[in-house]
Amino acid sequence: MSLETLLDSYHERATIPLRNTTFSRRKRGPFEIRQVIEDDEFRALNHRIVYRDGAASSVWRQQEWWNGDCSLDVTHLKDGIVNAVSIRYAGNAVSAVKLSVTRTDWLISDPDHRLPFIFGRADLEAWYYAHENRLVLTRARLAFDNSTKHTFTVLDQGVEKKTSVHVYREVEYRCALDGGIRLMIDGKDPRRVNWRSNLSADDARALFKYARSYRWIDGWDPVAELVEIRD
């Protein structure tokens, strides 16, 4: 199923609400924004799906949970590559950040019909948690596959693989933990990912501001400037 078909199917479901749902469409400069807001007694979901020149370019989501925790997710879709950042916060305090890299071909429909899509597979997922006024890279995994539950953990409690090579479904991952996570992905879409091991309090505030304002709509570059290793 193509990306646009996934998103169209999600928006069509929203127009026949089974829950307390509102939806709208509007223009913002060159962008068309489709907004879907769902609210039940457990959480409130606010999605903005953005198109440019008829193609999906990004998806923004805010979730408000019953216990006061909230999350902001920004996903950018470009040239078959998906970059995503998820920010967990309460009030104005950021408690965690998750960064992900996957591919548009690997996005699948949400079996719970709550999200526009979920990751069927992911090249890399990394979690940063608040510690002593900064966000620290605490967990990272490669080659996640939702259907088989396959994954290759390089960093977690009791796990720290300084260098590793892993091959899954014809994709080779070469990873080093050296001042952050440095990953080379070989296969159909070869590329490098280099993310820092620590994000400062200023970096966390900048990410939060990016996701809360409409800066996210213009692209991934502001996130890359904050999280990528600068050798």
C-alpha cells in the first residue's frame, strides 16, 4: 500500500467517526493540511497530515494522556526516507526524546485504527532520557521488524556494543558507539546516520519549540542541526 493510500484511508475513517472526532482541511502557503482530532476518555489525539504538490511531506501528532503526560511527534517523509522525532513532556519539561529512521515502503496501517500509520520496520530507533539537566542516549536498536519482532539492540541496560555488524533481510548495519551512535546502512538505500550521545537542556528546549510551533512544517533540517554529530 502506498503512503498516500495509507493516509487517505486514515482520513476517510475520520470522516465516519466511531469516536468523538472532528476533521478539517486548510491551506498554509504551499501546504495542504488535513487535521484530525480524536478524543476519548483515555487520551486526546491531534493529527496534522501535510501535503505539498499532492505528495505527503510530513505528519505532526500531539497526544494528551489522562495522567497529564503529553507527547509531540513529527515525522518527515522525503525521497523514500522517513525521519521522526517523538518528544515526551509534562508542562514545559521534556522527559524523553525518541529518534527514528525508517522508509516509506515500511510504513503499514495501524491495526487499532488510531494512527495514520505505524512502523512495519525501522532501520534505527534511539531513546534519550532526561538525566542531570540533559538528555542522554540510553537505548538504541537496529533492524526492528514489527511482523517478526526481530531487533538488534546495541545499547540498553546491561548492553553496550561498541562496534557491531548485523545483517537482516538483505540490509547490512555497521554501527559504532563513539561519542554517539554512528551507523552505516548498506543495501537498497545506503546512507549514514550519526547522532550525538547527549543533548543539552538548550537542545531539548529547541526541539520542543520546533515541535510546538509550525517550524516543523518546513523540514527536518532544524532537528538534524541539533542531534547530528559535528566532527
